[in-house]
Amino acid sequence: MSFQSMILSGRGVTAVLGPTNTGKTHYAIERMVAHESGVIGLPLRLLAREVYTRLVEKVGHHNVALITGEEKIAPHRARYSVCTVEAMPRETTASFVAIDEVQLAADLERGHIFTDRLLHLRGRDETLLLGAATMRPILQQLLPGITFIERPRLSQLLYAGSKKITRLPHRSAIVAFSADEVYAIAELIRRQRGGAAVVLGALSPRTRNAQVALYQEGDVEYLVATDAIGMGLNLDVDHVAFAQDRKFDGYQFRNLNPAELAQVAGRAGRHVRDGTFGVTGRVDPFENELVHRVESHEFDPVKVLQWRSKAVDYSSLKALRKSLEAAPAVAGLTRALPAVDQQALEHLMRYPEIVDVATTSERVETLWEACALPDYRRITPAQHADLISTIYADLVRDGTVNEDFMAEQVRRADHTDGEIDTLSARIAQIRTWTYVSNRPGWLADPTHWQEKTREIEDRLSDALHERLTKRFVDRRTSVLMKRLRENAMLEAEISVNGDVFVEGHHVGQLTGFRFTLAAGGEGSDAKAVQGAAQKALALEFEARAARLHAAGNGDLALSSDGLVRWLGDPVARLAASDHVMRPRVILLADEQLQANAREHVLARIERFVNHHIGTILKPLDDISRAEDLEGLAKGLAFQLVENLGVLFRRDVAEEVKSLDQDGRASIRKYGVRFGAYHIFLPALLKPAPAELITLLWALKNDGLDKPGYGELIPMLAAGRTSVVTDPSFERTFYKLAGFRFLGKRAVRIDILERLADLIRPLLQWKPGAEPRPDGAYDGRRFMATTAMLSILGATPDDMEEILKGLGYRADSVTAEEAAAFLASQNGDATPAETPVETVATENADTDVKGEIEPAGVAQTDAAAAEATDDAPAEASPAEEPAEVRPVLLWRPGTRQDNQRQGGRHQGDHRRGGQRHGQGEGREGGRKGGAPMRGKAQESRPGGGQRKDRPDRHDRGAKPGGQKFEGRPPRKEKPLDPDSPFAKLAALKEQLKK
């Protein structure tokens, strides 16, 4: 018998074939330990680790060796060896040999290695080939005399159709064929279902083991993986869902064939427990024929195996290449496409430095060994060839790899910071050097580097597992789900800060008497979590209710948003009721606050609210409860309460007029002030009462969201006596904050009453009486004074707006005319004082408390005359005289003022036809807009009843019987030549010429 025919013989070889979940690997382990020695080859390092662990449990660690490309555990005289197929010895004297997943011999990338082992590696006494039933025809053809054992699946595999990812049952594996897709699906499951473990072929074995353990131990209910799970991983999977059905096989994108789909789908079901498979919404449902073939395990047989010659010729590089390209001489084998090692060799043969060195068979063999370095980094063939070139140069030159170079490469990978992709790249890098350290004869101190690279890879793998878990697993959910599966009672506790914990994990926040579930608490465990939390909350609510019931008023607060807070947490909100001073209290509490506890809490909060309103608004509360008021006084008090402490006097003019002195006295003792413009409670014009008043009005009128709410209280607290109005604000807010809205400006109510006190004596003054008050003019009109501007914090322009808003009307005269008239009142031509409007203008830029916009200084005639004294004799013709500001004479408005239509008022001195006396119609005042004139002196802005007031038809007459025509006439007597006004007159005459 020829050598070739002896090699291709099936004598002593048994093929154990069948679908997944048939116990083939378990059978091989049992057969191996029945022999004195054995070797088993597995397709993945991960599986090799799993089988190694099972053998150690059976025969002890000193009897089992683990040999992979990156790891070597070799006890002295170990009887059994567990290897990856690539790391299996070419020849062995072991009694038993087993090769798992032999159908991979048809794989385009690794198939030639499996083919070589199943054709040539034999055990002395027994050889097992484990794999799919599709291998039977080709094995029967290649290995005549082989024995077959068919093992049926222990459970059924059924098609479950299409389901959304978020609706998949527990213990499901979702399969995709790219890292990006796997990560995206895992992220979706974390958000919707609590978390998932991740398994990819690119992960290190340690990381994959940790992720699989996460799933196996029940910390998560879902596994997202590539087809790596199809290679014998023992998983408790009930359902396999395909999120993709196309993959890149190293050469092209293609659809998975039925056998490949069945290999992955077969992970569903364990032992005698049935499993299901299906697709997600991203994949078209499987056709009936495909479903039938997967369920019944009927697939096309493997027709050819990938093969590469093992008779390698090392005599030269060309001879090596030629031997690798040799065609198989046996039917059923096909020459494999160039694998990673052969691709690297092709690149290296183009490097002159390699060609110059690889001149002997020993060096060519060394080069081929170096080309076997796996491309863990998944870089381009050229880059991978560069690394091999560096390693090969060291091996040829020094006999070993340069350890300084290796130390630098290892150091770069030795960092556990970074995210998933960064750590994966570092693991790929360190796996390269782990492989180098395990190659015989490549390093001077291989033991040191094996330990170091293994330690670094373990650290990186652990860090990667931690990042994957942190990103794709909600730890709280995973622990809770595990406890729920164990049917254990969940333990809940509440911290002093209101944090609610179930089984040590934060699940929500208790604020006052309301529990809010934490974000991500809507998963499948939400009901159980809330149930456990509610048990703890029920006791906590009872305890909190007792503490609140006994709490002092200092522990409670009413905020400007209408919420009642207890120790900072909202426990109730206020709502409108029939009485503005008695708002309704709505408890903010979950249903767990029940019966007596709820009633006690509500009663305590109501007591606080009533006490708070009664304290802050005591004057208003007192007058609302007053029992000694009668008649008109009681009615006026009622209106004052309804209007929250401020009434416009014009609105209650008749009531005030009819109120006798006893009635006024009875209401005054409650702090009410009868002002010229308002009936009000001065004690309420402070920030705290104003804020509470604004809140009560807003509750009654749905005003919490209206523009301007709460904006005016800080101005009141800052001591501002007047402010520029904002047209976007709700106008009522000005009144509630204690301001009177007067067009472009709003003035504090009590300041307006002080203004009335300043105006009153100016209108009461009689011409000829001494002394004449500052600002008095002719007994019927007055001029604005610096004292008025000061208390208002206003400019002259502001003053105009304010006086017009109060119902006064202005007559305009020039400063010269005003000065002349005042001089005539003093009995000579020398003015006793500068016109007040000019003085006010000169002081407009001074720092007055509450002033907003400083006015520009207007140069008056007097100022111009004064400037003339110091000017050169001949003025430049280019210079123009400054605009002279007129003097405004203010008088109470009349009904006729408001009835005038068309034409310009005589006071229209610079506003383009806008009348100075526009009244306060904005606030719905009386017709005529002027302050009302009552019997009492305090009932009119101009003081008491004028006994010498001329008849209405004679109001234009001067006291001497002369007709008044908008400005007083000049007196015919000559001016004092020393008077500044004489100089002014001379200057004007000169300009006319």
C-alpha cells in the first residue's frame, strides 16, 4: 500500500455528526478521559478554554495542558492537551485525537488547516471527527473505511417568525454581523429592556467569557452577538433572532446559507428544552422552504474541502511559493485561496531586504514561520507585512526579537483608559505580542514576556468588559431581574435625602409626598421595583405625615409660584377660591398617603397658609374681619379688601364724599389712608406684602404665567420710587406692587400722595400773599419744582408724563414771560427767582434717588443771556442760538379739556400735536380725567375748596379783571437796566436786526 493511500484512510476514524445540541463535544471529552492520553482541537480559543476547564474538573489541572497561539499551560507530563486547531501538533503519539467542528474545512479563510488535521492527524487508538451531518459524503469519499455515528438533536428547533427587538422574549440572543450593528442593538435593548451582554469574535477570550457569564448568570436577559456564538458556546438561549442575514466572509458580502443559519439558530434550546429562532423587524421573514430545512436539519452536503499542501519546500522563496500553490491530487479537495500568512509572504517577497536575507532554507523556513503571525489588528496586508519584516530581521540578525522594540510596543498597549474601540485596538495589539512571546525560540526570555503580555491582556480585557457592561447594561435592572427570578423579596430603603433604593440600587426620588421613578425605570422590572418601593413608601408617608403635622411654621414656606414647601420640598399648591384672601389648598401627594394621615397633613398646611396670609397681610386681614365698621365704612372696607389694599379715589368718589367723619375715623384706625389720588393701606407697600398680594391676585385671575409676574417686586425692594413701564407687562401688576401706572412711567402710590402734598399749597396760594411758595404761579397754576422731581426720582420729561397721568393740564409760556409775570407779582421788574422749569432742567442730571434716565440740559433764555456776558463782542455767524425750553404751568384738568377735538392745545410746544393734557383715561378714570373736587381738603389735588374761585366762564380772567389768554401780558413799566432779563431782551433785539 502506498504512503498516499495509507494517509487517506478512514481506519480507526469515527465521525460523530449531527446538528447543534446533540452532545458531540461532551461525548468527545468522555471518550478522551477513557484513554491514557489525548489531544482535542477546537475552532476557538474560547471553546478551548471551556473544554480545558471541564477536563481539569475531571482529571486535575496537573494532567491537562492548554495550548493556543496566545496561551500555553503545560504541566510536566500532562496526559491530555486541549488546543485550537491551528495549535494542534502535526504529529502525535497520543492515544486519542478529536477535532471539533470539522465542517469548517470548507471555510475559505481557515478551511485548509482543518482539512490538513482531519486528513493527517490520528490518535494511536481512536480518532474522532465532530461536526455537521453535511460532512458525511465528503468524509466518506476522502476517508474510506471511516465509521459514522449520527446523533439526533436532543430538542426541537422551531421557527417563531418576526418580532421587534424590543418585544423579544427573555433569554434571547440577537445575531448581527458587524460590530457597529451589535453595539447599536445592545444600546437599544439597554434603553428598552435593561441591558444586554455582547459577544464578538474580535473580543479577547477573557472579555467574551466575562460577557457570556453576565448572560449565563442571569444578570441580563439578552445577548447580542455575531455568528461567533454558533461555534459550540454552551448558552442557555431560548430564542435566536437574526437582525441581519448577510455577512462579509473576508472576500464579499453574501447571504448566509441554510447550514450556516442553522449553526447559529441551533444555539436555541439546551438538552431537552426546545428552542425557537426567527428574525427581527429589520430582516425579511424566512421563506417556508428555508424554515423547513433549518427545522429538519436538511442541508446541501459539503462537496469540496479547502486544501493547501503540507509538503512545503524551503529551498528558496520561489520554491516556497510554488509549493504553496500546488494543486491537490485527490478528488474532493480544492486549492485554498491565499490566507493571511500567504498574503504576507507575497508582500515580503517584494522587499529587497527580505530577498537579500532569505537565501538559505533555514532562513526561508524562519520567514514562513514569521508569516504565520495572526493579523489580530485587522490592518492592511502591507502594514501587517511590515511588522513581520521587522520581527524577521531581528530573528535573522540576532536570533531573537529585539526586546527593546518589543518593550516599547507592549508599553504603548498598557493603558486601561479609553472607550470600547480604543481598548479593543489595544487588546488586538497586545495579542500580537502574546503570540510572539509563545513562539518557541523567538525571545531570549519568553517566560517573562508571556507573563507580562498575559497580565496586560487580562487587565485590558477586564477594562473592556467593564466598559461594555457600563454602556450596555443597566446594573440596577440586572440585579433586580436576578432577584425576581429567584422569587426573592426585594428590600427597599429611603435615605434622609429622599433617595429610594431597592436592593441597594437607586430607583427613584421621594420629594415631599410624591415618588418619582428614576430614568430607565420603565423596563420589564418596573412593576416589581415600584411594588417593592411602595411598601417602603407607605411606612415613610405615615412617618412624614406625623412630622409635618408637628412641624413649626418655620419649616413651611409659600413660594411665589404658589407652592407650599416643607423643608424645601413641595407638598401643596394654592388655587383660587371665592374669597381672594382665602385660597384653596391642593395637596401634592401620592395615593399612598391615605385616610387620617392625608387629612392631618392638609389641615396643617391650611393652618400655615392662613397664618402666613394673616401675618404678612395683617392690615388687610384685620379690616376684612372688622366687626365695628358699619354702613358706608363697611362697604368701603369690603371694596378695599377685594382690591387688595388699593382703591383709586375717583372710583369711590361718591362713597368718600358721603362718608361722615365718624365713618372715616372708624376706618382710619385700621391703617387706611385717604389720599388725594388713592384710598390705601401704606403698610402693604413693602416687598413681602406686595409679593403675596400679587400671588393672591394671580391665583384668582390665572396670572401666574402672565408677562411681568413678579418682575416689579425687586424694584420695590430696591427702594425705587418710580420706574419706566414695560408695555408687555400685565398692567395690574403695577398696582399690586404699589405703583400707579402713568403712561411711560409708574410711581409708587405713597410718593404720589407726597406729590399731592407739595402741589396742594401751590394751588391754595393767593396772589399777593407773602411769602409765595416755591412753584406757585397765579393761584390756579403751578410749576414743577426740584422737590417734586426729587421725591419722584424723575426728569422734567418724566414729570410731564406723571402730571398728565394724574389729570393735570399744562399751559406753555416762555421763561421770559414767566419771569416777567413773577416779577410783577413781587411788585417790581426784578424777578425774585429763576423760572422753576429752568431750575428743574438744570438739576435734571443730578443724582436723585430712583432716577432712571437723566435729562439733557436745555439752555434757557437766562442761561443764554448769562453766556452772552462772557462771549466775544462779535459772535460767529455759524453759531445758532440754542432751543429755549418753555415753562409749563400746570392746572387741574376740566371736562372741557377732554371734550376738545381737533387743533393743537396751547401747551403743544414740541410734541407734534400731542396734547399735554391727555388725562388718565388709560386707567378708566372719570370723564375729564382731573382729580375730583370734594368738600374735604384732602379730596382734591389742589387743596381745599377755593372760596375765591372765579366763575367757570371767567376762568380766563386775571385777578385784576384782565382776560387771561394763555400767557400773562407784559407790564408797560420799563425794565431795570441792571436786570439780566434786560440784557436778554437787548440780545434778542440785536438778533432781529
